[in-house]
Amino acid sequence: MKIAVCVKQVPDTWAEKKLRGDDSTLDREAADGVMNELDEYAVEEALKLQEAHGGEITIVTMGPERAGETVRKALSMGADAAVHLVDDTLHGSDALATSYALATVLDGRDFDLIFFGSESTDARMSVVPAMVAERLGVAQLTFAQKVDVDGTSVTIQRVTDYGFETVVASLPAVVSVVEKINEPRYPSFKGIMAAKKKPVETLSTADAGLDGSRLGLAAAWTVVEDFAARPPKATGTIVTDDGDGGVKLAEFLAVQKFI
Amino acid sequence: MSEVLVVAEHADGVVKKVTSELLTLARTLGEPSAVWIGPGYCDAAAATLGEFGAGKVYVADGAQYIDHPVAPRAEVLANLVSEHSPSAVLIASSADGKETAGRLAIKINSGVITDAIGISADRIATQSVFGGSTVVHSKVIKGTPIFTVRPNSTPPVPASTTLTRVDVTVPVSELAMKAKVTGRTVAQKDGRPDLAEAAIVVSGGRGVGAAEGFAVIEALADTLGAAVGASRAATDAGWYPHQYQVGQTGKTVSPQLYLANGISGAIQHRAGMQTSKTIVVVNKDSEAPLFELADFGVVGDLFKVVPQLTEEIKKRA
Ligand SMILES: Cc1cc2nc3c(=O)[nH]c(=O)nc-3n(C[C@H](O)[C@H](O)[C@H](O)COP(=O)(O)OP(=O)(O)OC[C@H]3O[C@@H](n4cnc5c(N)ncnc54)[C@H](O)[C@@H]3O)c2cc1C
Ligand SMILES: Cc1cc2nc3c(=O)[nH]c(=O)nc-3n(C[C@H](O)[C@H](O)[C@H](O)COP(=O)(O)OP(=O)(O)OC[C@H]3O[C@@H](n4cnc5c(N)ncnc54)[C@H](O)[C@@H]3O)c2cc1C
């Protein structure tokens, strides 16, 4: 089985995130980069399927030079190889451009399964997996809390507002995962050493056969007009319960007209 | 005036509150036409859509539209966009709504903006990003603008109209049928307001200690007519069902009032509730990071504070 896992480098989960003053894109220099948390779950799920069914796992990322760190992390968890699409002209790509670039890199490589996280922690759009499925013309199985593969088909439990749906498709398919699915492993020392020797294919947009007029900030379908930091919230009233904490809270709610 | 498509969110034939909000917002952009996709269109649904100003409703009624996730919905919408050239498409920012928007964007080669909390008459969207710390104004510059809009961002205002029903039949493509829903597991409904749409949410976390502990959370929620939420620590422990999880990988809520009890305030929890208008925190640890967001906080044992609050509200009622 050939498995791809799309991973995105994002600012450290706990770091304060900012937009850049010059072009309103995410300020990636302001914080350490880490692998998007949910993408670790996607890598883990791919590794588990590989343990059960064999096959090869390829990490796919689009991002600046330093996203190479995230690629290494995925390789040190156990993935076999990676494709890193890196090109200055990709800077500022929106969801249409990103899905176009990823789909083009994935296309023609005969993947049976393409894993994603279900949402990034920076832009949080939660659309890229569905958009890549649309572009590739393969089944979309997203928000999976459980994945089973039997050789020719894949079954997931798709988390919904009211519980879950069981969704089935023939391979190939796009699968995005939620955090209930597994517990991602930490890279072992051996894994970290082995990762250094694993092949990473670095592609420019030209190498990937991408049409430059559909990429980057200048080609975006959306534009940021302006942005501003929200003024910090005024500090609230904090009281210590001396036996009347509930009553004080009720008074606050009454003043605010909630009761 | 130009036509604005508003995708109706519905469950069991009932139109969700977010749809009334979107219709209200759409009236500031043009003439709203609702789009109903899936089985169960009925008079009650029509009444709600008309009450909030939909002049038309395109009805694609049939199980085939929901027996395959997301893709058929995007096909119906792409079809309507090419036939009627609306000036914008509004969809609720639910998981399905966002994915539908994404697929539609590709089909009609248009830009998409997700999680808008407002849209001005000249179609500039307001987004609240990075956990509410930054406000962004953005717009779509290519194609028919597609917006997904967060629940609870526009107060619904009725504006009665006569609703005209237009039936549409869009065959579901081979591609959209590749993924098939073979079963639905419906978690027990609790009779409380929908979590994502509720005006008040009362949440419990690890501090609640056990499944039985949620009785005090539910009692408070019921005196306030609120929905119940939970942190991942509480859902993972099996104390409360997963569909009530608030946070990055649970529901995003933006109620008028959010009461967090025994929740420390991890970044992933904040991601789902940070834009709540008023935040109340009850935690026995004065250092709990969620106090940073609190408009009002009580440092104390939730098993003392919460029941006392419930009693006090009942007394005042
Ligand atoms: C604050 C903010 C708001 C934005 N709003 C919009 C908007 O409204 N409309 C718009 O078109 N663009 C917007 N963008 C641009 C958007 O970030 C990019 O288009 C991005 O590529 C897709 O969005 P996402 O990270 O939210 O992806 P999601 O759909 O949330 O990501 C889901 C999964 O897709 C995969 N993935 C995503 N990106 C990559 C990548 N580069 N390489 C490999 N795998 C990847 C990962 O597996 C990830 O877990 C915004 C950006 C920011 C910073
Ligand atoms: C990929 C990923 C996704 C995640 N998604 C989510 C998500 O969607 N939602 C989410 O919530 N979390 C999410 N998490 C988990 C998150 O990181 C935290 O672990 C979780 O939010 C902690 O829950 P908690 O605050 O209830 O528990 P804790 O952090 O353990 O806090 C419990 C609090 O209760 C207080 N307390 C204890 N007893 C009492 C008492 N008797 N009275 C008053 N206070 C008391 C304690 O002082 C403490 O502050 C995610 C994590 C990851 C890695």
C-alpha cells in the first residue's frame, strides 16, 4: 500500500500568533515552527496501517525552507520518504492555491491513501483535505475517529454534530483525522538517526509542473484589506469563595442581565 | 437587488437558528434565496425560511444528497450558481459547511472565506483569528464570493416574506458517490439547546471529577436554559459524550455567556470558546490560565460554588 501524509508546519501551538505588517500574511518568523498537532495523528495512523498491511509512507509538505524540520520529525516518527514543495513564489497562497499545489504534487504518484489532519492550528480553515479530494477526483473521508483498511476499500467513522457516520469508499481515498483516533508516538533516538538518511525530494513549483499564475499572494482569490490586534480584554473581577462565591456570581449575572 | 444564496442547515426537518442568522445577514447584501439540500423539506421549514426573509427556496429534496458526505451538496450549489449567478453564497461555519464551501470554490473557481463573523454591504468579511487576538478584514476578489459564517454572529431579525418554492433536481455524479454513508450512530439528545448555537453554555472539565459530577453542571445549565459543554479531559475520561466537547477538535462556540467550571484553559480549549461575549470561570486554582479570559471568576470548589449559584438563580426567578 502506498500512503501519503500531508503535514503542515505551523507556529508553536502555545506561541502568540501574528500577521505581518507588510503583506498581512502569517508571521512565521515570530515563533518556532512545529508540525501541526493533528498532522502528528495523521502520521501515526499511517504508521499503524503500515505495521498492519505493509507498504510505504511518503510525507508531503508545502512550506518554506524551515518546514524541512517538520519533514524530519515525520521521518523520525517512522515515515519512509518525503516530498517538500518549496518556492518563494508560493508565499501567500490561499486555500485554492494550496489545494492546487498539493493536488498536483500528489497526482500521478499512485497513492492508495492520502492522510491529512482535519484542521491546522494557524489558519484553521478545515478545508484543504476536501479541496484536494475534489481536485484529485477521489473519495473524501474526513474527520475520521477510526480508520479500517481491507486492501481495496477503506471504512471510517466520521465525527458529526450528532454522533458519527460510518463511511466507506474504494481506494484511493483522502482521509483526514481527528485527535480521538490514536496517540502519536514520540520519535525514538534510533528513529531520529535513521531519518537523517531518508530521501527527501525537494521540488520547486517548476519541478512540480505548477502554473505560477495560480500561486502565491498575487494570484490569490482572496485578499486581506486590513487587520488589527484586538485590544486586550480588561481584566475581570476575580473573587475568592468565602462561602458566598455562588451568590456573588449570581449578582454579576444579574447586573449583566443574564438572570 | 442581487440574489444571495443561503444554505439552510437543518436536522430532522427543523431549520437551525444559524440559518435565520444567515438570512438576516444576507438581507443586508441583497435578496436572500435559501437552498435546502437533503430529505425532509416540510411546511415548518418553509415557515422559518419565509419568516426570516427568504424570497425563494431552492429545494433539492432526497436522501441521495446526504448518503454521500459533502460532495453532493457542493454539486447542487455549483449548479445553482451557474444557473442564477448570485452575488454571494453564505454557508454556516460547521464542519460540513466549510468543506462544502471549499469544494464549491474549486467547482466555480471562486475565492472562499471561512469563519466570518460579519460581512459588510460591499462584501468585506470580518474574521476573528488566532483565538480572537486579531481582527481581519478580507474579501474575495475572484469569482462569486463564498463565505462561511460562524453561528451566533448576527442576531436573527424576522422580516416576513412570501416564499416561493423552486424544486431542483441535480443528479449526484459518480465522483460524489465514491464515498458512501453506510450507517449513522446518533448519540442521545439531551433536550437542551444546540451547543454550537446556544446563547449560554455551561461547561465542565476534569475538575468535575466523575460522570456523576456533571449533575451539578446540568442543573445549572437547566436553570439558565443553557447547553452543556465539556473539555477534552472530561470527554476522554468518558464522563460526558464526545459531541459536547468544546475546543479546537470539538465545537467552536461563541455564546453570550460561557461558564467554565473546573477547566484549566489549555490553548486547544480556548480555541473553541475564546470569542464568547462574557466568560465566567470557576476553578479552585487561582493560577488557572483560563482566569486570564474571565470577565468574572470565582476561586473555589465548583461543588460549592455551582450549586449555590443554581439555588440563587432559582430564588431570584
Ligand atoms: C489567519 C488566517 C486566515 C486565513 N483565511 C483564509 C481564508 O479565509 N480563505 C483562504 O482562501 N485562505 C485563508 N488563509 C490562507 C490559508 O492559511 C492557506 O490557504 C492554507 O494553505 C490553507 O488553510 P489551513 O492551514 O487553514 O488548512 P486546513 O484546511 O485547516 O488544513 C487541514 C490539513 O491540510 C493539510 N495542509 C494544509 N496546508 C498544508 C501545507 N501547506 N502542506 C501540507 N499539508 C497541508 C494538513 O494535513 C492540515 O492538517 C488564511 C491564513 C491565515 C493565517
Ligand atoms: C490535538 C489536540 C486537540 C485537543 N483538542 C481539545 C479540545 O477540542 N477541547 C479541549 O477542551 N481540549 C482539547 N485538547 C486537550 C487540552 O490540551 C487539555 O488537555 C484539556 O483541555 C484539559 O482539560 P481540563 O481543563 O478539563 O483539565 P485540566 O487541565 O486537568 O484542568 C482541570 C482544572 O480543574 C480544576 N479543578 C479541579 N477540581 C476542582 C474543583 N473541585 N473545583 C474547581 N476547580 C477544580 C483544576 O484546578 C484545573 O485547573 C486537545 C489536545 C490536543 C493535543
